[in-house]
Amino acid sequence: MIAGMLTATAIVYETLQGPTPGSRETAGTMAADVPIAVDSVALEGGAITGRATLYRDKTGLGIGLDVSAAEPVDVLIAAGGQSFRINGLSSPKPAGSTHQTVALPGVRMQGQDIDLSFLIGERTMDHATLHAPSGP
């Protein structure tokens, strides 16, 4: 009878508590990988306004684009001998802003410039340069 009570108590405890990993299994896994801004440039005036921000996290570099334009915007990104294109960034309304984050695979922080060209209908409307500092 005592064995049955202990078994029932253990089942109830595990049901209420739920399975949890041991403290050694969770060490170091709770910290979130928060991107760090390393450079930023404002887009002011003209047909496109907003901000482009260069981020670094443990997986590499990325660019955050917050743009506002009356028409869809394409963005050409040139960095480290590679090029990337984002098509059709658009605002839901002229006063709105669109946010897009793009990873830059293979682009390292080696002190190079990252050139951004903002196009509407294949016509360059604005240009910006972000700088990736030297480092890991």
C-alpha cells in the first residue's frame, strides 16, 4: 500500500511539475542572440525616406531596412564582391513604413563598405553606404 501511494504521489508530482531538463543541460542556452547595430544611415528627402542599419550577430552581418515610399522600392546591395537584390519593398500607404531584414551570407566584417542603391522602376532614387568595421 505504501509503494502504491509513493507511485501515485510521484505521478501527480510529475504531471503538475512537468519534465524539466537538469540545470547542466540548460546552462548557456537561455541567452538570446541579439543583433548589434554597427552602422546606420538615414534616407532623407526625395521619393524614399527611412533608415538602413547594418547589424552583426553570431551568424554574420545583416541589414535592416525601414523605408517609406509611395511606390514599391527595389534595393541593390553590393558588399565584399557579392551583390544582393531585394525586390518590391513597398509601403501599405504613402505615409506608412515597411521593415525588411536581410542576411548578408558570406560577407565578413573586414572594414569594407556596403553600398545600397534604392530604385523605383529601375531608376536609382537614392544611394547610401554602410561601413562594416574590422573585427570578428
